[in-house]
Amino acid sequence: MTLKKSATGSHKNRLTIDYSDEILWTLQQDPEEFAADARLLLAIKLYETGKLSTGLAAQLAGVSRNTFYVLLSQNELSSFGETPEELEEDLTSARAASRSE
């Protein structure tokens, strides 16, 4: 794992996973598709287990929060948080999104 400083002064970490070409062949994906799917699946699982909020999981997946909601639904998961704080955060985000449309 490497640590990289961003323009905002915060640090970004990088996770590197070794895998064989056989995995790409089996999945019929190129490395970029596989990396995007792996990020999304990790984000979904971390959200599902309650380790990340929808906002942080969306950030990890590299998609907007609204897109992440759709992806959760496609994976048969609820986009509603488990705790009152998560529900409040989701409600605030939904209100902000509806104002920007």
C-alpha cells in the first residue's frame, strides 16, 4: 500500500492486488473493467457490513452517491442506513439532490 498526498493536503492510499491473466480471461474483462468492478464490490460489501456510509462507499467505488443507490438496488441491497445518523445523512443528501435538479 502506498500513501499519496492530494492537492487538498489529505492522504490517499493505494491498494494493489496481484491477479493472473486467467482471472481476466474467465471474467472476459480488461484490467480497467476488473479494477472498477473490484472497487464497486468492495464498496458494496463495506456498506453492507455497516463499515462505510453510502457517501464513503460511493467515493470508494468512484461513483456519485445517487449512482451508488442505484447500484445497491441492482445488488438487492437497501440504500437506507441502519442508524438514525445514516438515515439523517441519506435524507439530507436526497434533499440536496432534489434541489439541484
